[in-house]
Amino acid sequence: MKTVAASSPGKLLLFGDHAVVYGYPSVVTAVDQRMMVTITESEKDGVMYDVLGSDTRFLDAALHTAQLLWGNISHIAVQTKSQFSEKLGLGSSSAVTVSFLFALSEYLSKPLKPIELFNAAYKAVLFVQGVGSGFDVAAAVYGGTIRYVRGGKEITSIDASGLPLVIGYTGTKADTATIVKDVKKKYENNKEKVKRIFEAIGGLVDQVMPRLVDKDWERVGKFMDFNQEYLRDLGVSSEKLEALILAAKNAGALGAKLSGAGGGDCMIALVTNDIRRSVEGAIEKAGGQVIRHASSGAEGVRVEP
Ligand code: PMV
């Protein structure tokens, strides 16, 4: 029986959260926690799922997109397996979409260029979510650390290897679509103020780029703190995020911020190796869950043996 498996990484937004939805640049890194999709030939008609949970919306949208590209697809069984919980906000939806489309393209021997895969997966994700800049899709496809502009207008690899991050989960899953819509309301009600925040965040992305390449983590950490201040002004942080961020900073983190929509999910702290343990301990003491074995700059989508 023919079988093909593909996996792609999760993601973390390092800089540019929310502003990226409005066309400002962002920096995203792929994390080494992968989502795998296996396709196996089946005697049965149609497409059968053997998946985690009951939510197949992203697989359905990916399948629909694939059928628009390659015609009817049948006689396959689809299985998913993840190294990370969908609750963490590490991008399981985009990773499953990208892995499935990539696995299908390999299974059908219809190779896609990375940008074609990005476009197809972004379309599928947008169909389900209605909102989103696509940064998570870019991380799943390309991996590494990327300077990213909405819709894939810019996807530029940055060599930020070795970025020493600690990831703290708040224990609450964020409702990204609702928070993005709330920010939109704020933008419409107070355009000048919110635009100023986005411009500041965009400017910060431009300034931090060379620091990332130079691995000047102290300066990168300061930019993280600035970014967090802007996100606070935007009103998307939460008490729990603030508690974990404060704990990390008090334990000596070079910088700390929420990552993504806010309201919950994960925060990130930039550390040096000598303080990693104490920052992790402080986050746990403040009630957070440290996500270990999730190094940054992970490889993008790939076929698995
Ligand atoms: O909540 P997450 O991890 O999916 O991140 C959302 C990031 C936003 O900038 C708020 C939205 C987006 O699609 O870029």
C-alpha cells in the first residue's frame, strides 16, 4: 500500500503581533514541535480520517483546495499525529493544513513550489478562520526564522539560529479570531492611536532585524520588552500573561512578551544559558507551564520516512 507522511513545525511570533494583520512586518520563528500527517492508500471510496479530536475543518478545507488544483481525490486514509497540544497556540491548524497539502502533493506526484504550497495552505486556513496574516502558514512551510509581511508579500529568511527562548503557557487557550476582531473595532474607533501603535511595532521590527542577525540578544530582549509595552497599550495582554512575563523578567530574562493574539496561549522570554533554569522555575512558580524541547528556527515542512 502506498503511503506518504509529511510533518511541519509549530510557530511563535517574535515581533509584530497584530500589526502584521494591518500590513506591517513581523518576525516569526518555527519551533521544533511538529505536526505529522500520513496518507495511506485505501480500498474504500472517498477520504477517511483517523485524526486527533473531532475538528476536521482544516483538513476539509485543505482537501477542497487540493481538489480544486488536482481534481477528485479518493481512496485514501488520512492520519494525524502531533508533538504538541492544539491548546498551546503553537499553530497546529496551519501546521496540519500545510502537512496535509504537502503530503497530498507528494502522494499524487504533483510537486508544489514553496510559494505555491504557501498560497494553497493560506487560502484553506483563511477559508476556515476568516482572518489571519498567514505568518503561521509561512513558518510551517519555510521553517527557520522569517521576516514576514501579510499574505506572503515578503517571506525573507533571517539567520537567527540559536535564539535562546523559554516558552511559558498560561493554561488558557486564546480565541485568536475574536481578539483580532476586537482589535479591529479598536482600530476603527480610534484609528490615530491604534495606527501609531502599529507603526511603532513595525518600526521596531526594522530595528531589531540586524540585532537578530548579530545575535545581540541583550538588544533583542529590549525590543521584546518594547513590543510587549505596545501590545499592552493595545489591550491584548492578560493578567496571567503579565504574571509570567514579570516572573521571567524578575528572574533575569533579557526580554519577555506575549506571542500571538494575546489573551492567553504562550509568552516567550529571551534568556542566556546561565539563567535559563531560574527563568523556567520562575514561570512555573507564577503558575505557567514551561514548554520544553521547542527550540526556534526549526526546519519547514518535510517528508517523513
Ligand atoms: O494567536 P496566534 O498564535 O494564532 O497569533 C495571532 C497573531 C495575530 O497577529 C494577532 C493574527 C495574525 O494572523 O497575524
